[in-house]
Amino acid sequence: MNAPQPVLLLVVPADWSAVPEGLTELRRCLGEEYGGVLTLRMATTPLRSPIAHYCGLWDRAELRLARRDLTPRINAAFFSLAWLQLNGVS
């Protein structure tokens, strides 16, 4: 029987977009370094940024390293243009 894989469940705000190269690098690092898989879900409520849920069996030390390694890759894989909205500018 195969051991369960670690899973990174990433909830992405509905108004954010993916950066294909960043998403590829995130998947590569997660798979090669931690043997994990990425699952993406779109949020149904407003969020300020993506939320990462580390599911499955993660060793405590491995989880700490994964958060350190994957957080900047998550930030590079998704973006929002909400800051471009200029309210009240005519």
C-alpha cells in the first residue's frame, strides 16, 4: 500500500490570476523536494491573499522547511491587480 502524499491545498482569491512560470516552479518544488501535490481551489468569499493549508502527513521539521521554501513561490505564482483600482480619480 502506498503512503499518503503530502498535499498543499491552496485557496486563491477569486480576483487573482496565476503566473504560469511561477505555478510551474511551485509544483516542481513541492513535488521534487517534498513529494507533495498541489490542489488549487478558488475562494468563494473575499480574501486578501492566497491561503495555504498543508494537509496529509508532514513531518514537523519538513513542514517548517516546506513553509519556508514554498511561501515565496506561492507569492510568485499568483497576483492581484486590485491596487490598480483608482477610486475617486477623475
